[in-house]
Amino acid sequence: MNYLRQVAAIAGKDLRSELRTKEALNASLSFAVVILLLFSFVVDPDSEMLEQMSGGLLWMVFAFSGTLILNRGFAREIPNDCLDALIASPIPGSALFLGKAIANFALIAIIEAICFPVFGILYNLNWTQQLPVLLGVSALATWSMATLGTMFGALTVNMQLRELMLPMLIYPMLIPALMAAMQLTTLLIAGQPIDAEHAIWLRVLIAFDIIFTSLAAVLVETVLVG
Amino acid sequence: MRDKLIYGAGIFAALYFVRNLYVILLQLPDEALQGAVYRIFFFHLPPYFAAVACFFGAAIASGLYLKTKQWKYDVFAVSATEVGLALAAMNLVTGMIWGRQQWGIWWTWDARLTSALITWLIYLGYLMLREGIKDPSERAKNSAVLSIFALFAVYFTYKANVWYRTQHPGPVLTIRTGDAGTIDPAMQAMIYHNLGAFLLLTVALVAVRMNLEDSQRAVESLRRRAHAIA
Amino acid sequence: MDQREFQYMFYGLAAAWTILCLYTLFLTSRGRKIQAEIDHLKRMLESSPKK
Amino acid sequence: MTALEAHGLWKYYGDFAALQQVSFEFAAGSCIALLGRNGAGKTTLLRILAGLSQTSEGQVRILGGNPRQPAIRARIGIIGHGIGVYDELSAEENLLTFARLYAIDHPAKAVDHWLERTDLDRVRRGLAREFSRGMRQRLAIARAFIHNPNFLILDEPFTSLDDRAIALLQGLLKDALAQGATVVLSTHQLKEALELASHVLLLNRGKLAFTGTRTADMLVDPGWVYRHYGEPTASASPANGESTAA
């Protein structure tokens, strides 16, 4: 019970300070919308092809704009040596990790919640046909971005090239999760249910989340306490 | 001790390679469908397995480092990873050349090719992370954690890509001499022979790289002493 | 002759050995550089009087 | 009862030994002044005590346990070089966050109490970013004391504080000591520290140079410890501890 309250305290203070300044959120959102717009020049917006590429496009946008949010995650702890104050407090490393991952998850989810409708309007797509499943898939994939992003944020927090290193390290690792999300999102936007052939991707996402979340929860304390 | 290993494994690897090359080039017949070009395969698959062994060893050493905080494990982890990257590069390049001849293209976004490339990028990230951290303890600890993550990520990438798409020859070796469609036993044996040679070479290279890492540590500590005096 | 696809076989084997040689050269040059630096630092430490 | 003990402490950064074979033991209720020049290992030692860093060899026990145990950390308060509060949160939110992390029983009540105590009651909804230097420092002090710690670790606490914050902190430390808390503080300001201190611990290049009770001699002449137990060259500029050797 205490553990959950501590997780909530970390997530709460991260969300509160980000929503107050909206530094990362604004940058990330405008970046996302710009890529969405630019894409209309890459593919003919009225063509069939667009629907087939919708999943790929959306997750590329989320991966790129999400990095801006993930980069802020641990950077927020650097001024005033706040990270020391957190590590010295009696919370387990895994609670710190989960709290920050939840905050990152929520912030990326905000970006997604805005991008989906914008995408639907700009490209005339009825994307809500499988809305509940789509939300579930997005949540799973966003969580994989949040876990890896938070863990590697902790790994790179003391580096000078932190903002460059984080995407360099997490993009290659995220590929399986992003690939699964792209496949499923394209399918769901087209209005089809997840059939037996595509269920494997759902399993990839779930397995990815479980494995990397537990790995991070176990190792994060080692990373933070020098 | 390590020097003996370098010379021993190095010399054996060299002799083994000479013997293997002699058999490969002068004794083995051409493959039924591919002609002579299949011989690249002996320098394609064995380095891949050696690289995987390196990455696996690096992850185990990293785990041991986190448990014991002994330098030798960190030294081994970075050395094995770097040699693994060189071997993986060999695997990628020979694969591309073979693909150019057989498929007419240098690169295709096929499952195995893609996952091999991603693997390479992940471990390149490992070396870059090390470059970026100055404090040796912090460097060892953080890169050890990364190495463990990397191994899981590589496995995942491999699996996901296999489900996604593949045009690469399957894991069953498809080298044939006649029309029978079976693997020529001499060719199959040669794969194992060359794998043996590559593993010996790997041992020698990793040992050389470990020596280098030790000297690097010595430089760092000498430099600190020099600073203390100056 | 090219019926047997010797050209690409040659490219492939050459590439494999080139990568190996490049890596070995890279290792030795780095080793030499480090050795030079060790010598330099040692000389510096010996020449400067202990404080 | 022993509140703080270290046995054969070593800390390496790479092959550089920042702490070498440091051992000591202090009873509960002691106020230990940690002295030493820049680079002597003071901060390293304090970070280990605070659970921010792990020992390479040896053991530290605080209040009978390892400082990485949450139950032990819940009783430790720290003030480090940075103030450790969030600029984008208000004074109240900052304290409430830490009150929750320390899982204390009535967070809101404790926050009210400490806002009053540090005289930040009027500006409780103001963001830390907008505070003056002195107000930020008092907020940091409130953060460190919010869970009524009975073991305090302070790294150079008086160096950057203004007079009002120094008076506040000294008052709080005296109260805490009166209630049996243990205090470890590193400092360059020998005079302020030695007045509070009951014990002295001197580090010299990562080695323990002296440990014992603070004597009257030291109070009269703050440079005394350095001259007697520091290395010979230390006598040149002992009082402020600012020396060139790193």
C-alpha cells in the first residue's frame, strides 16, 4: 500500500511539474503535428496506400515525439540535485522507476490522444471502428516506450550527450514493439479485428512489456546507487 | 598467462584457417545451384555464431560484474562486445556480397538481415555509452546493465523479425552437391571446421583486446597521478 | 569461367579477410598509442619530484 | 547505543581509492564534525552514509542497519550541495511530495507544521522557482526535517546559507541533538561546526587521520586539529581549508 502511494507521489510530482511548464509537452506535440502534416507530401493523402501506411506513420510520429518527453524524464531531477534527495528517501528503486515510467506513459498518451483525431481529420480516415482494441494496443506499445525510455534515461542521466544517447540506445531496442504496434494499428484503423494471424503481434507486445518492465525494475536500483 | 593464450590460440587459428582454406578452395566441389560463390558461406555463418557467443559471454560477464564488482568481468565484457561487433560486421558484409550475386540486390529488408543490422546497432550503442562516461565505476556499471538489456533485445528482435518476413535461407543448411537436395557431408563438416577456427580466433582477439583495456586502465591511473603532482 | 561465379566468391572472401585485418590493425595501432602514452606519463612522473 | 559505525571502508572510483580503510564508531546523540580538505573524501563518505553510493569494501551501519534499507533511510535526513526541491512545484507541493515518499502518518499536518516553522507559511502556494535564495534554503531545510529524522547528514550546510537560514538550522540541530538524534556534518566553517560538535573526524587523502571527542583546545583555536593531525603542509592555510591539493 505504501509502495503504491510512493509510486503515485513520484508520478504525481512529475506530471504536475510538466503540466505546469508544458516544456516537453509543447515541443513534442508541435513536432508530432508537423510530421503528420509533412507526411501529406510524401504519400498522396487520398490514396489507398495511406490507409496501409497509417500504423507505420503514427508510430513513427509517436516514437520521434515521445523521445522529447522521455529525455525530460530524468533531466528534470538534475537541477538542485533532486535525484539525490529522491534516492536518499526510503523508496525502493523500482517504485521510483514505476512512478517515472507512469508519468512518461501519461505524457506520451496525451500526445497520442491528440494525434489520432488530428490524423483522422487530416487524412479523412474513420479510425474509430475498433476503438477499444486500438486503445489497448496503443497502451501496450506506449508502455514499452515508457519503460525503456525511463530505464535508459536513468542510465544516461549523468552524461553530457544525454539527449543524443537516449534515442540512439532505445530506438533499435524498441523495434520489435514498434513493429508490432504498426502492424496492429494499421489493421485496426482499417476496421478489421485482430485475427489469429495477427494475434502473434499482440503476444509480442505483451511479452516485450513484461520482460523489460521486470528487467528494469530489478536493475534500476543498481543503476541509480553508484 | 593471457599472452600465452593469445599466441597459442592465434597460431592454432592461423594454421586451422590455412588448412580450411586449402580444403575450401581446392578440394570441395562447387555447389549444385550456386556454383563457386557458396564458399562465402564458410565466412558468413561461422563469424555469426562466434559473434553471438561473444554477445552472450559479454552479458554473462556483465551480470557477474554487477554481482561482484570485479574489474576483470568489465574488461571481458567490453572486449567480447567489440570483437563480436567486428565478427558481426564480417557476417553482414559477406552476406550482402552473397545476396548481390544470388538475389541481385545488396540489401533486402529480410528478417535475418534486418535483425542482424539492429543487433549491430544495439551493440554499437553499447560502445558509444562507454565512450560517454568518464568515471570508470559508473561506466562499468551502466554498460553492464545495458549489455544485459541488449541481449534480451537482440533475442526479441530476432524473434519478431522471423515472424514478420523472411526470404533468407532457413536455418537448415541448403548446400547441395547433386540433385538429391541433401547437404553434402564434406561441406557441412567444413562449416564446423571453420566455426572452430573462428572461435579460436575470437579467443585470441578477445585476449588482445583485454590486454588493451588493461593498458587503458593503467593510462587512466597514471594520468590521475600525474595530475595529482602537477 | 564466370559460369562458376568466381568473381563474387573472391569479393566475399576478400571482404571477410579485409575486415579481420582492419580490426587487427586497429587493435595494434591503438595498443601502440596507449603504450606511447604510458611511457610518456611514466617519464613525466619520474622526472617531476615527489611533492 | 551505537548509532553510526564503519568497518574497513574502501571506496574506489576506477582504481582511485577515494576512501581507504576508514573505520569509526559513534554513539547515538553525537554530533560529528567531518573535517578535511577538498578532495579528502568527505563528500564520498557522506554519500555512502546517506545511501547514495555503495562501498567497494567494508560495511557501514547506521542505527543498526544498512543505509540502503528503506526502514533505515526513513530515519535519515540529508542536506547536500543542491537544495533538492523542485523549482516547478510550490513550497507546499514540494513538502507534500517528500512527506508521501517518507510515508509519514499525517502528511498534510507535517507540511503545515514545517511551513510554519521555516516561516514559509505565507508563500506556501508560491513556486520554489520564484523564491529568494534564503527562502529556497529554508524550504530545503524543511524538506530534510519533514519526517523528524533521528539521523542527520549535512554536507557543507553552512557554506551557502544566509544568516537567517543558519540560525534556523542551528536551532533545529540543537533541538534534534537534545532529543537524542545523531548528526554528521562536513564543513569548512570550523567555528560554527565545532561549537555544535561533540566529536571530530578528520580525513586526509581518503584516510582517517583523527577521530575523537571535540576538546576545548579545538574550540579556542579551530585550526588546532589540522595542525596536529593533518599532513605537515596543511598548517599553511588550515582555517578555511581551501587548499590547492586536489
